[in-house]
Amino acid sequence: MKVTLWGTRGSIASPGPETARYGGNTSCVSVAGDEGTLLVLDAGTGLRRLGASLPESLRRVDILLTHLHMDHIQGLGFFAPLHREDLDVHVWGPGSATLRLQARLRRYLSPPLFPVNLSELPCRLTFHDVPDVEGDIGEFRVRAALVCHPGPTVGYRITQPDGATLAYLPDHEPALAAPRFPALPRAWTSGADLAAQADLLIHDGQYSTAEYACHCGWGHSSLEHAFTFGTLAGVKRFVPFHHDPAHTDADLDRMTAEAIDAAAPDYPVTPGIEGTTIDL
């Protein structure tokens, strides 16, 4: 599988030289299979750039939403393939206790927030409610499960036929209120089964250790906790994700280096920079 980062911020960052290297778009990752399957993980503003790059020969795309906070769905209305009559678009994501996924998304993709209704899109649109689901999408085996983040939120585990595995947990707080992390067995830790032994983990790393102390319960991780989680899960490679929009390129470089020194992960860490492509 080919994994490409199209947006890595937790909220839109101001464009400028201070954020030029890491980029300013919100969460969006594509996963392309050798047999032509295309998965899109979240629909942040990076989705617009992804949509402009897709070939006309594409006949199906599956969009896997982790949750419906605005920074993860802002790109949906600007995803050009939604306006193709010959394209099957499948959208997967969590409903709520009272509304299914389609009804929840309709609140955004409708006036006055957006000029076009879901029902007016010309593509062949299908919705699938998660969270607790496991099944095949094209050549990939996909598993979803609830993780610790405000509102219904899931993480995804994606496995290709040769066994290579990607775990995607962009908004996640496995250390929620724990005086010492990790303090519980792996099986009891939020998201650990999804990430277990993954060849690549893309994971929330929004805060420094000092910042996390003031944001406990907000649903995001410090980089040090994120790397500790990666060690607990036994992952083979790690990409920090969901960067704070206030953090400059220099901030992110410094924070990552400090967290690596503190957590001492035994796996390589690849910076979460827009445009990065990783082959698994």
C-alpha cells in the first residue's frame, strides 16, 4: 500500500514560511492499494488537493471518517470527485446515539452552512455506519473501533493481503487522566488493539508534555505519551499527526526531538509532513 499525507494539522494553520514545511491543511491521508483500491482517511481540507490529483479512470473511492469534528470533514464539499456521475463514493464513519452518519453529515452539507445538499451530488453516494466493524474494502481488510476522544470517534486498522498493516488514530488520548502512563495492560488501553504490531502508526501528537498538563481530557496526546503508546503497541514505524496550528515548523522539530529523548522509542519516527508518501 502507498500511504500519502495530504493534511496533518488539527486545525487550519496560517500559511507562511513558519509552517511551510509541515503544511497547513487538516487531516487527510490516502491509502492506495496495488490492485487499485483507494481509501481516504478523513476529509479535512487536504481532501481538496487529493481530489484534484485523482485520475478520471477511478471508479470507486472509500472515505473513512474517524469522527465528525469540523477539521475532519471540512474538505468534503470541495472534493471534486463528488461531482462525477460515474463514480461510486462510499463514506464510512460513526453515527451518534440519535442520528445515523448520513443524517449527521447532512447538517454540514446543506444550507446555510453549504450551498449544496447531499442529495444533489451527482456521484453514487453510499453511507456506512461504524464503529465496531471489520470487513473487506477492495483488497484491504479494514477494522474500526471506538477510541478515547470527545464524541463518537473511531480509529482504523488497515491490512493488505501480504499482511502489511497501517493503524490510523489521529485524535486519541490513551493516557486520559492517568497519573502514570502506561499504567494498564495493553489490552485495556484505548486503541492498543488497533495499533498492535502495526507496520505504520499515524497517531495524535498535538501537545508538548508541558502543554498536555493544561489540556488533559481534550482528547489529544502529548508527543511523549504518543511515543510511549507506540512502544506499548509494538509498532514498527511512527508518524506524529494532528499538529497544533499554533506550532511552527521549528516548534514541531523541537517538540519531536524532546519527546524522542524522553520516550526513547525503539522504532523510527517520520515527521508528519504534508506530501510525505510511505510505501508498505
